[in-house]
Amino acid sequence: MSIDSDDEDITGLSDIFVVSDAVEDYKYTFADDLTLTIKGQELQNQNIQPTTGLLPWPAASILGHYIAFNRKQFVDKTVLELGTGVGVCGLAVSKFARTTVMSDGEQSTFEQLELNIDNNKHLYMTRPTVVHLGWGNNSTLDTIKQSYGGNHFDIIIGSDLVYFDASIEPLFYTVNQLLSGEPGSSFYLSFLDRKNHLPTVERVSTHYKFNMTSVPISTFTKDTTVSTMAKMFIFTRQ
């Protein structure tokens, strides 16, 4: 299900492949007792995909397993998800968190996201909120800070947010603006390291004064389908 970003851009593919915006069911089970079903698009081709925001990206499963296995870390917390897409991780954490805010920069996905939230009511006591949030210093960040306050969230989560090096700085800028400064506040990030993004992640997170801790995948899931490129990190303030 992963996309290889090394592929060169190919023009004219829409003349060869039928591009479909249809959605299908994806079922997830984390730690045996956390189950959810979402609707999302099937991966077709990165050059002609109707929208990547409706894809159930592979690193979402990694973070979902982590959340379910380490659920005590999320109990009664105020959680923000960045790049929520179809909502797999936000829905998983909503089972334990006091408040869950699911954000994305691509508003075209919100209709399907809201339906996925409605279809998983068995998970949450308080319905997650969906908000528009782009990364970096922009008006959407200002709106979130006005609504919730700066450095408001106990925990920020995200999966498959690292795809291009250029996105890493605005990502951590946003985390730095919204993550609480209280002890224990953390940013949980899972991704597939497709093009050796780790040096940039380490440099930028250090610039924003975060400690970066790698979590071995095998410590929280026995899923044998996990990609060898899979990474899981926790960032805490220095």
C-alpha cells in the first residue's frame, strides 16, 4: 500500500488507467480489542490519485497498534491529530482520550472523514472534532490557536506525515506552537522512511528543542506485514 516517491512523474497516465474516486471498507483490529472500520480510496497511482487524503496510509496501522498497546499514555488526554486523512489514528485514540481533535489541510476529505467518525460511535464517549489546519505559520494555525489556545494539547499524533524533506520544518513548527509545555507532553509520529528523512527529522526536531526517541516496532505489535521502512518516534520537549 506504500507509494514509492522515487518514481518519476509520468504524464498521460489518465489516458491509460481508469481513475476512480470510489471508496471501499478497511477494517482494523489493534491489540485484539480495538476495532474500527473506515471507508477510503484504494491506492491507484500517486500521479493520478484523486486525493491522497482519502488513502488509508500504511503507517496509520503502526501508530494505531502503538496507541492500543500503550493506551494508558492517552487516557484523559487532550489529543490533536495532524494530517488525519480518513481518521484511523484519531478514531483509535478517541477511545481513550478526553478530547480528540482531528485536523487536515485538505478540506475535500472532510465529508468522508465525518462519515467515518459517525460509523465508529462505539469507540468514543465524546465525538472527535474535525478542523482545518495547514502546517506552518498561516491563518489556519492562527484559527486553531484562537479556538484552543497556544500550546494547548497534551499529545499530538501523526502518521505518514514525513514524505518530503520540505514538509518537516513546517510540521515541527506547528507541533511546537500547539503542544503543551507541561511534563509528559509528547508528539507521536509513525512513518515509512522511504528516502532517508531521518537526518532532517533529527535536525529540525532538535532545532525546536525536542528530544527524539525511537520506539522499536516489535515492542508493541507482532504484525508481520509491517514494512521494514517503518519508524515510530516519540518527541518530548527538552
